[in-house]
Amino acid sequence: MGSARSELVALHGRVSEAETLVEGQRVEADAAKRSAEDLRSAVRDAEAKRGQAVADRDQIQARASELEQRNWQLARAADELHAAVRALTAERDAARAEADRARRRVDALTTLTDRHDTGPRPAVDREPPTGLHSLPPMNGPGTGSLLDGGDPLTTDPRIGPLNRNGYPNHNGYPRNGHRLPHAG
């Protein structure tokens, strides 16, 4: 029986070692299980973040595309506005040139009229321009010459006819029939 007992003690020792070994492996397995679960959770988080990153990227690309389209539209509008400004500038310059030509023609005609006024005076237009109040009649005493149509701007009854600058004209009626300043 001694040998059976020693065999039993040896078996007990081996079982105890096996149990310790199994317990250590169980702890390692639990740790591995927790690590695997942590890895799965990290993978799920990474996939969620990747999905969010893809969605963000798509949104940014869509916004960039919209901004590119808007930028193209603004550039096109700017080009159209520049063309319109160039056209308006050319039109303005042409109008100025035409006004200068007209001014020179009026000055030339006024100069010719000042030199060669021997014909009858043109009739005075007594109709007011549209939208203006009519003037009172100018055919009363002290309102200018009746020969001149009663226009006190061209005739002062106390002094006589006035020249175009509003000074007395000692050579007869004013040459150009008005007291407006010379345009030049």
C-alpha cells in the first residue's frame, strides 16, 4: 500500500499542477477573449469613423464642386460686366465726341450769325416746354421792345438792344438774339 499511496500523492501533485496550468490557461484565454473583444470594438469604431470620413469627404467634394460652379458663374458674370463697361465707355466717349462736335457746330453757327446777321430775326417761341409753368405776357409797358416780340432778355427799353453778353449793343439789335454765355 505504500507504493499506491506514493503513487496517489504523485498523481495528486500532477493533478494540482494540471489544475494550476489549466487555471493559468483559463486566465490567458479570458485575457485573449477580452483582447479580441477590444479589437472587435476598435474595428467597429474604425469602420464607423471611416464611414463618417467617407461621408465627410463626399460632402466636402460636393461643396467644392458647388463652389467651383459658383466661381465659374462669377467669373462669367465678371467678364460680361467688363464687356458691358467697355461698351458703355465706348458709348459715353462717342456721345462726348458727338456733343463736342455739336458744340463746335453751334459755336461756328453762332460766329457766322454774329458776323452776317442782316436778315429778319426768327420768331420767338412763346410756348413753354412741357411741364413748365407759362410766363406772364411780356407786352406791357417797360417789358422790352414790341418789335422784338417783347423779350426783355434781348432788349432793355431804358438802354436799347443788348448784345449776347447782356451789354448794350450800340450797333442795333443783338446779333444772335440771346443773352446766354458763350459755350466753349
